[in-house]
Amino acid sequence: MAKPGIPFWILLPLLPLGTASMAEDRSSPRSGTADDLPLVKKVLSARQEYQTSLEILREHYRRQNDLERMKWVEDELLSFHRISKRPYRLELDVPPPNLQPVQNQPEANELFRRAMSYKGKGWLTEHDDNLRRAEILFQQLLSQYPQSDKIADTAYQLGEIYESRAFKQPQRAVAYFERCFQWNPHTSTDARLRAARIYDRTLHDRTRAVALYKEVLNRDTDAKRLDEARRRLTELSSIPRPH
């Protein structure tokens, strides 16, 4: 069982090969090298331990009614959350593609509602902080409730967050957009098109972009999305492939 606060899929590479391979998704970009896995795991564990320690300390000062020190801890927590944290290894950040969104879980629903309330707050100076608050809650939902019927919508929201100017993490964004339609093939969102655009315009992965534009034509029903996918496929077919 995973440690509290650490997503279970971080432990998947330690399972026997036959089990771990179920979490493989060759369509999503990977990062790092074969020998960085234990180092990345150590960094992720240290991040979690640092955050948890600060939260415990904040609660201690709250119980002691030491408002000044509690504010110090909150400032440090805020600074920690504002730091851009790269995933380094996407397979340790993104849950596997074979999750099943089969349960209506009230706790997960409440996390989703709270996350959306932060994500939806205006585009003012504090919006980046609200996006980070939303990210934390969405990730908590995926970690604690991987069978919730909200996971596909959560993946879509995380895709938008990681694509935003506050994060600018296109590989991470495209992986979560893909999880949205992998977990719910009948999603009404534009996740396939959003993923295709990133592969096309940002990651310059023409093969994957073409495959996803074709999926849009086969699976989507929105006229504007269909027109965009059809138009871009025509444009790409006229561009010579690099040798």
C-alpha cells in the first residue's frame, strides 16, 4: 500500500514487470533516463514530506493559538506551492490509463467542487495562486479516489491547468488530456482536440497529432471541432515529412 499522501502509481515501477506494464502508455511523452528513477522518487518523497511537515506544524500552532508562527508556516507553504515543480518522470505523475471511473464518491465530488471554485476565480493577480490551489485538490482527488466517476473530468481540468501560462508544462498537459478520454472514451469535452493541438503546435509530434485529429473525426460530434480537425489534417498532409 502506498504511503499516505503518495499516489499509488508512484510504486508501480517497483511491482513485478507483468503488473507494472499495465501502467505503461507509450502514447504519452516520457522524460528522464533509466538511471534517474530512484532519484526522482526520492525528490517526490521529499516534497511530500516537506509539505506534510509544514501542515502538521501549522496545525500545532493553530491548537496553541500562536497566530504569528502559524502565519509564518502559511507563508512558507504558499512559497512552496508557488515553486514550479516539474514531474521529471511522467509515469510517476500521471495515473495509469486503465483506471475505471465507476464510483460516485461524495468525498471526491466535494474535492472536485472545491477545486473548480478555485480554478474558476477571475484572471486577476491572485489567479495563479488559485490555479495552484485547484491543482493540489485535483491531484488529491486522483490520488485518494482513483475509482471516482470524476477522474476523467479531473484529468481534463489538470490538462488545462498545466497548459496555462502559470505552469507552461505541455508534456504534462497533453498526458492529462489523454487520460481524460482514455478513462472516459465518451467524454463530451474537447480533450482529444486539445491533445492533438499540443502534439501538433508545441511538441511537434506529427504522427501523434495526426492520429488524434483522426480520433476527433471518428469520435467527436461537435461541428467546430470536426472542422478544425479536418482542416488541420488536410494541411498536414500537404507538408512534406522531414527526412
